[in-house]
Amino acid sequence: MRSLMPISCIIPLFFGCTGDQQTLTFPTLPDIESSTTSSTTAQFSTSTQTKEFVLSLVGEVRGELEPCGCPTLPYGGFARRTVALQEVLDGHTVFQLDAGETLLKGFFSNKGDTSIDRALLIGELSKDIGVDVWTVGPSDLIAVGMETLQTMTGPPRISATWYNNEGQRYFEPFKVISKDNIQIAVIGLSTHPTDPRYQFIETKSAKETLAALLPDIPSDIDMIVALGSMDDEEISDLQYTFPSIALFLSTEGANYEDPQHKPNATQIIEAPKQGRFIQNIYVRQTQPQKRLDNHVNEADWRTWLMVKDDPTHSVHQTLAEKGQRKNLYFTELIPLSATFDRTDTASQEKIASFAQSTIQKSQAIAEQPTTTTEPGFAASGRCAQCHTAEMAKWSFTNHSRAWESLLTHPVEGSTTNPDCIGCHTTGFGQVGGFGEPSTSNLRKFKAVQCEACHGPLKGHPNDKSIQPTPIDKDTCLGCHDAANSPDFDFDTYLRKATCQSK
Ligand code: HEC
Ligand code: HEC
Ligand code: HEC
Ligand code: HEC
């Protein structure tokens, strides 16, 4: 009999991980009923071996280094991801896959946060954390450009769909990864970049690409998966086309709550967004290079873990029947919550030094000489002298309290974290604006003040060349991005929190 890891280590969210960490083992379901005698043979699949492993999926990490400060789902970050991988998947054979859209942080206007530094750091951290393969996507290209994307430090990159005008691929089309006598082949399906700067890339269709590649996949591979930022519609059309592909693992995040199992189809599993979760797909395979047939539901799975030593429990029978000549899988979404906070992981050091250098750069930019187009920030104390009505209205909005929200936020260090202060202050990393969070700087620039919307206005109204910036949706989106303000709607929000609100 195979040994089984203690249940407490598989679901530490619920039970806390204690006790001896035994070697992996994914449940060998069919053996269980005959487990009292040592000479029994497996009940099924005598011709093929049972392989047990975990695919751990991320995608759309989108430049997020640390837990998001957002009011909803304040999860994520590399430090927690490191801990979660160690603790939740300890003892398992794990293949770490990144579906792409990894490097580029959403709209962010701070000029001191040169996104290239962030992108390079994300590449490095992804490699450190042990990502086995990464399908590059359109926003990765925007973050660093093609040449850097090909050469930067990071996990091995693939893309089977992107070609240059000479018909050559920019990246390896697929990668074979071997661990513990299990071999998986991962094919990279990147979607076509919409950015006009990258129209020189020719993108072949997923269908054409897979049809051409599958014959090249060695026959001794256990599982074939396709990974990447693939187009949703295109992929759903292919769910019934390629029976040898076990899974389509894609970006998007829409279905991550509970992927629906479709019978006789290649399942699509979408990666959770912004690095806030990891999606673990536990596989128990008896049929190589075949689809995953049966999704084990959570109740059965968790029950089974709890009663594994009690072969008389009906769940053993249920799962043995489900596993009859079938590849079983169970998906588990792990929120990277405070449960996984530990002090001093290696990634934290790198992130801290990135934060420090971002603040130094912001300060250097803040100190640059002002110009007519970048006149610098006067701060709201100045505006109040003339625009008392606007000042009064603004002071009742949440914008005026944005700094206090950081002070009361449970995540420590947010008041010195450039990934928070940029949106909760005014003029961060802009000429004549806010740089290092010193007490005197903060007194002037804390909270989302007038000039966060109206633009830098130092010199107004005396200098007529200095005019407020017209306000539209984009004024808000720099801060009200999808991660931090998921419910943002321009018309609704505009009425609620400007200097013009009722
Ligand atoms: C890209 C801009 C941006 C960044 C970066 C950002 N925030 Fe925010 N934050 C917002 C916006 C916008 C809201 C308001 C969202 C809404 O109500 O739609 C908000 C709301 C909040 C709130 C809720 C306030 C309340 O009481 O309702 C907290 C707390 C908060 N942020 C903390 C943080 C922390 C901590 C960080 C850093 C880890 C952070 N934010 C980073 C833009 C940002
Ligand atoms: C000394 C008084 C004074 C101060 C200080 C002042 N303003 Fe004004 N502001 C005016 C006057 C007068 C006008 C109208 C004439 C003009 O547009 O120059 C105006 C116009 C504006 C307008 C509207 C322009 C338009 O399109 O009608 C905005 C927006 C504005 N100010 C914002 C600010 C902000 C933000 C600050 C603080 C950074 C500020 N003002 C500081 C006097 C002032
Ligand atoms: C510099 C970043 C920034 C900009 C620019 C910005 N906001 Fe905000 N906004 C925030 C932050 C941060 C909060 C959360 C404040 C808090 O409660 O701590 C917020 C909160 C709000 C809220 C309150 C949400 C609620 O339900 O409590 C509204 C409404 C809002 N903003 C509308 C707008 C609109 C409209 C614009 C554009 C015209 C805009 N904001 C521009 C950062 C920004
Ligand atoms: C969340 C964004 C936001 C903030 C913060 C904000 N305003 Fe405004 N302000 C607007 C919008 C929107 C208008 C409407 C006119 C427009 O679209 O330009 C406006 C209009 C104005 C006008 C012109 C009023 C008129 O009658 O034409 C003045 C003056 C002004 N704001 C001053 C201020 C001052 C002073 C502050 C800070 C105390 C401030 N605003 C903060 C969004 C903002």
C-alpha cells in the first residue's frame, strides 16, 4: 500500500498542518478495499500505471508582488504563494504552470515605478518560486518588449502560436517536464497581441497549432496540457477536437470559482486573477494522454481524506466507481490570504528592496524642476483659500480619508509601501509631487486631493498657462482599476465622490 499524507497537510486552511510530513501520496483509491492483504493486485488498469500529481496553476499575476489592498479579496503576493506551495502541496509531485499575462501591472501612473523593474522582478520571483513553464502573453510583451521577454531571467517560456514574418517561432512551442517518473508536455497557446506596436507578430490559430504539434509529442508522455492566454471562444470550440489533450489551462479568471465538468470534453480551467489564488488540480491518472474524465466533488474528496483508514465508508466505493478506467481530478482553489503570512521569506527581501528603490526614484522625480506642462502640485491647503465650496464638498468624500484607510488597514507597512501609497495620496512619483513618505511630505500630499483629478496646478490661477486637466473616465481609472475598484462605473462614481457631489 502507498502511504498517505496526513489530511491536515492537504487542507491546512481548515485543519492547520501538523504532524509528520510523509512522502506524497495521492490517494490510490481502488486499492483501498483490499488493503488488508498485501498480495492483492490493483482492481483496474493493470496495463497502465497509476500516476498521481498536481498541476498548480497561476495566470494574470499582472505585476502584483504583494497582497492587494483592495476592499474585496485582499489576497495574493509572492511571499504567501511560496508558503502556500510549501505547505499545501508538501509531499506531492507538483508541476507549476503560469498561463501568462504575468509581468505588467494594470494602469499605474507613478513614473518612479518604471514598470520594467517590476516586470524583471516578477520574472525573477516566478523563477525562484519554481514555476516550471510560462506561456508568454500579450501584456508580457508590452511590459518588457520581445527581446527582453526572450532573454530575461525567469521560468522557461513557451509560445507555439507566435511567429515572425519569416515563419519562425519566437519561443519553444512546448516543454516536456519530468518529475518523479511523471512526464507532462505543456503546449503554449498565446493569444494575438492587440497592441498596435506588436502587430508584426503573426499568430496562428490554436487549432492549426495543436494539429501540427501533437504528432511531435513523444508517445511516453503521461499528460498533455495546453496553457496560455488563449481566446475563450476559440478554445471552447476545441473542447471536443483533441482527445489527447487533458486540459486547457487559460487566463481570464471568469470561471475560477467552480469549473464545471463537461463530459467527454477537454476541460477548460481558468487561472485566478492578479495572483490572488493558486488553482491546484490534483490528478489521478490511469489512462495516459487522455482527457480527465471525472471530477471528484469537494464533499467526496474531503470526506475521503478524513475516512481514508475506514474502507467500510461508502465514499470509498463512490470514488472507486468513479475511477474505473477514468482519469480523476479534483480542483482546489487556495486563496493567498493572511493564513500564509510568515516573516522573512526570500521573496519579501527582494520585494522590500524593490519598494525602497521605487520610493527613491519617486523622490528623485518629485524633485525634478517643474515645467509648464508639469507645474508641480500646490496641495489642497492652497486650493481651499479660493475654492471653499469645492473644498467643503470634497472633505465629506472618501477621497479625503484615503490615507486613514491605509492607517487602519490590517496589512502592516502599507503606509510605506509604494504599491499602496500611489493611489492613496496625490502626485506620487510625479514632477513637483510626492516622493518619499516623510512626515512633512505626507502632511502635504496624503489622501486623494483636488489635483489627483484636476492635475498639477502649482502657479494657478496667476499663471494663465497653467490649466486644470480635463476630467474623464481615464482620470479615475489610473486608481480605480479592476483590482482595487471592481465595481467602478464612471457615471455612478462621478456623482458620489468629487468636489461637485451633493
Ligand atoms: C491602483 C490604485 C490603488 C492601489 C495601488 C491601492 N489602492 Fe486601496 N483603493 C483604491 C481605490 C480606487 C479604492 C476605492 C475602491 C472602491 O470603493 O471602488 C481603494 C480602497 C481601499 C480600501 C477600502 C477603504 C474603505 O474603507 O472602503 C482600503 C483599506 C485600501 N484601499 C487599502 C489599500 C492598501 C493596503 C493598498 C496596498 C496594498 C492599496 N489600497 C493599494 C485604489 C488603490
Ligand atoms: C488665489 C485663488 C485660487 C487658488 C489658490 C486656486 N484657484 Fe482655482 N480658480 C481660481 C479662479 C479665479 C478661477 C477661474 C479663472 C481661471 O480659470 O483662471 C479658478 C478656476 C479653477 C478651476 C476651473 C477651471 C475652469 O475650467 O473653469 C479648477 C478646476 C480649479 N480652479 C482648481 C483649483 C485647484 C485644484 C486649486 C488648488 C491646487 C486651485 N484651483 C487653487 C482661483 C484659485
Ligand atoms: C489618486 C487615485 C484616485 C483617483 C485619480 C480617483 N480616485 Fe476615487 N478613490 C481612490 C481611493 C484610494 C478611494 C478609497 C478612499 C478610501 O475610502 O480610503 C477612492 C474612493 C472613491 C469613491 C468612494 C467609493 C465608495 O463607495 O466609498 C468614489 C465614488 C470615487 N473614488 C470616485 C472617483 C472618480 C469618479 C474619480 C475620477 C473622476 C476618482 N475617484 C479618481 C483613489 C482615486
Ligand atoms: C474625484 C475627482 C475630483 C476631485 C478629488 C476634486 N474635483 Fe473638482 N471637479 C471634479 C469634476 C468631475 C468637476 C466637474 C467639472 C469637470 O468635469 O471638469 C470638478 C469641478 C471643479 C471646479 C470647477 C467648478 C465649476 O463650477 O466649474 C473647481 C473650481 C474644482 N473642481 C475644484 C476642486 C478642488 C478645490 C478640489 C479639492 C478640494 C477638487 N476640485 C477635488 C472632480 C474632482
